[in-house]
Amino acid sequence: MMKDASLRGRLKPLTFSGSVVADFSLFADDMGVYSELDEASFRVLRGLLIFFESVAGARLNLHKSSALIIGLHIDPSQWLRQLRCVIMEHKRVYRYLGAPIGSGLSHKQLIAHCLDRMTSRLNLWSNRLLSFKEGSSL
């Protein structure tokens, strides 16, 4: 239904250089929606999510959901606040499917975030004593 709404122009996908289109991505229980920021697209998306909730018998956890607004330097309109999800702050690093994302991030911020994550992972392993049991079969 989301693909159909996107193809029919009811849910306006993001376009890059006039041809590359990003509309949505789904992975396990995570969903990313990439759309032009307008009230009509918002209402279509909200309607599709309400329909999904009624059919699937599941409920979208808006407290765990967030919106990243790119290219808009004013406060989101009242209709976006109705969603009651976290609106990501400008120049702050967030994660989506383990990858760092954010609005207005510098290359230096992204690299620093990745290095911090790798360092913390390696530190976890350096504190563990690992040994191999002699004669064990793996």
C-alpha cells in the first residue's frame, strides 16, 4: 500500500538529482519513510499506519519513533507534532539500523561517532579473559 501510494503521488518520495528516489525501507520491525514534508503526505502516511495497526492487531510505538527533518529551518507545523514522536535535533547524531544519521552533521562528527562506537566495542573485549580449552573440538 505504501508503494502504491508512492507511485500514485499521494505519498511524495524524496528525489535526488531529479531521478534517484527514496520512498521507504523496511527491515524486521524498523521502518524508514523518506517523504517531502507536506501535510497531504503526512495524512496519507498516518492513514496507512492506522490501517496497518487495525489489520495487524499491532500498535506503532510512537514513543520509540522519531522524525528527522532535513532542509527545513523552521519549527515543524502543528500537524507534524500530532504524531507525538521525537523530532530529532539538528546537528545531533542518531542511529537507524546501527548507522549514524542526523541533520546538519559534519563528516568529522560522523567519523567521530563511528570511532567512539568501535572503541567502546573493542574495550569490552579487552576486559575479558579469553582462553581455549586444550583438546576441545570446535
